[in-house]
Amino acid sequence: MATMQKFNSFTKNLVDGVHNFDTNTFKLLLTNTLPVVGNTVIGNVTQIANGAGYTTGGLTLDVSTSTTGGVAKVAVADLVITATGALGPFRYGVIYDDTASGDPLVGWIDLGQMTLANLDTHTVDFNASQGLFTI
């Protein structure tokens, strides 16, 4: 299951109201370079090449929120990546806010080193019960 590592700027952006997990569009971009916690926007991240089932800018995530007993949870539905040619190599999935100005980064997950052959799939398991994060 995917465990998110947050970028340092994420918490400040959250407090400042930059991210709205109910209305904004969040995406997962693929990279083969370990993200740096000090990165702030997608321009700081080297994405894998466009094509073979991957579009520069990443894949749209299905995000939901809930609150129980004063604890808010942000959950992401599992994402299936399907190759339409040789896709990769890649190792990390970087989550960012595609709606907010500048495309600010949220966090990243380690998918394990992989290359997908034509028509191969990989499911990113975001663990809906635990959520991406809670506050």
C-alpha cells in the first residue's frame, strides 16, 4: 500500500488554504528520480517521458474526504496504470494540486522500481480505509 511522504511546503499550503481536497484536481506524476522534501511545484520534478500510456502532467486521482469524531481524512481511490507501449522506468509517484496556482506539490509515494511492457498494468493501492493522510 502507498504511504505518502509529504513535501515540506504541503503543510504551509494546507494551512493557507491553497489545497481544497473537495473541489481541486489532484494528479499523480511518474518519475524515476527520488523527490526532495524541499521541492515545492511540479517544475521541480523530472517526469518520465510522455507516451506509452503516460501523459506529461500525470494521471488524475479520484480524491474523497470525510470527517469522523473531529478527524478529517483524505482518501484516494486505487489507480490503475496501463501501458500502451514500453512505459518507464519509473519508481516514484508525485501527488500535486493541478488546480492551485503553480501546481504545488503534496507528497510522493515509492512504487518500487518498474518498467511496464505494452498492455501491462500496475495498480497503485492507496488504502482507502487508512486514507492518504488524516488531520
